[in-house]
Amino acid sequence: MTDVPNERSSHSVPTPRGGGLAIVVVTLTGLWIYSFMALSSFDGRVQLLLYSIAALLVAAVSWFDDLHSLSNRVRFVVHSLAALLAMGYFGYFDVIHIPIMGTISIGRFGILLTYLWIVGLTNAYNFMDGIDGIAGGQAVVAGLAWAAIGTLNAQPFFTIFGLLLAASSLGFLCHNWPPAEIFMGDVGSSFLGFTFAVLPVMFGSFVQKVYLRYDLAVTALLIVWPFVFDTFFTVIRRLCKRENIFNAHRSHLYQRMVIASHNHRGVSLLYMTLAAVGSVLALFQIQGFVWSGYAIVFFVPSACFTLWRYVVQREQDASLFPVDDS
């Protein structure tokens, strides 16, 4: 399976793809080994089975897409089925604690919000896997963040879960770091996106602390916020320009940075750093530090605006695009 570069590619040499399959195998195998090693101390095998089935659905359709390009409709149907399967057992966000604003009850609207979150992040992660190291790097950061959350809240299953995600992604990253020897492919990126989207609702079904469940939506968002922001901003921008958002393109912020003469290594490290800062703030938030809400409200909008302005400035300096970019 070789990814042959075209006019929309960020690489110039034919490169094998599908390496993300190793992340899927290592993570799921490790989780099931842990579940049996934990013996009677682990009572979440039903939850693990449901997650495994849903995650394998996403991985399977993505693997077929890597082999033979599937239509967006087929992938969307499978992603939706996996999301509904996870929500049917783990539940959905019905109450959310928003920094500074406080706790907000969204009731049944949370079903739609959770569905959009799972399907959206599954695809957003896939969209963001466009340069060497960026998707694997985000997975290492996010995996470590969830391992820390599991440890701080006495949930060893999630500590192991996060460590498996981080370790398998780091192993892959050794071969994907610029210049990449192999690409992750949809099988890896979609699996990771789905997993990081399901983890908060899955975690909420394990813990007994109600107030902790309220923080999980914002916590999960902070851990992967660079991917969410870049995808959301790009989709809105393309809609405003009346472009077909389903057509392949190179207008993500990270892609525009590469076009404006940044190398893959620098851009991937930048996104990893931004995700790491968001993850630290998420840990402070979920541990109940009062000042964390103010830090989040200041950092995230400021970082989003600064990232956008920096990209625009670099493009202007390189005379690649017109000054107007709203």
C-alpha cells in the first residue's frame, strides 16, 4: 500500500501507508490482556467489549478505505453506527461544566452534541493527518494526558488505556517522524479520533463522582484542541468561500504553514506543544483548581487567534496569498 504524491500532497516521495494498523492492534490487545490480568479487580469487560466492537468498526471501514477508496457516505454510516453503539452503552454529555460560566444542563440536546463530537473528532483526526508526525505526536500527548487522568482519579484501566495509546503511537512515530518512512493511514487516524472522542463518555460510566463527569467534555476538548480548532476553522472558512468541504484540499492551518516554508518537524512540534499546554490545563481543571478556569478562558482563545494570525503573516511575508483572509 503506497501513497503516491499528487498536487494536494505534502510529501514528494511515494511512501507506504496503513502503519496505524499497529496502533489499533497494540492498543486493543493490550487492553484485553490487562482485563484478564486484573482478574476480579476489573469489572469493565462489558464496557471494553462494546468499545472494542465500535472501534473495530471504525478501524475496519478505514482499512478498506486505505485499500480501496470508499465513498464518504459509507464511512459516515459506519462512523455513525459506532458512535451510536458507544452512546447507547456509555451515555452522553447531559451536564457540562464550562470554565467561569459554571455548570450547564443541556438535557437531551446532549445526545446530538455527543454524537457530533464523536463523529466529528473521528473525521477531524483523519483530516489532520496530513504531514509527518502530527497525528502520532498528538496521540502521544493525548494518551499521556488520559493516563494521568486515570492515575489522579484512581482508575487504573484508564491509566493503562492512555499508556497503551501513547506507547503504540510513540512506536509508530519513530517511523513517521520527518522524513516519514510510513504513513498512519485512515485506519490509524480514524481509530485514534474515535477513541479520544469516546474516552470521556466511557470514563464517565466508570467514575462515581458526579462533579467529575461534568468536567469531562471540556477536559477531552482541551486535550485535542489544536486538531478541533484547525478543523473547525478550516471548515467554516471553506463554507464562507462556498467551497465543497468534502473535496480534498490543502487549506488547513498546518498545511498552510508547510506551504509557507515551515518544515513538517516544526509544525508537528508546535501542535504537540499546544496540545500539551491544553492537556496540563485540563488536568488542573479536572482536579478542581479554581484558577484553572480563568487560565483556560485566556489561553485557548488567545492561542487560536495567535495561530491564525501567525499563519496569515507568514503567507503574506512569502507573498503566497492575498492579504485578505477572514
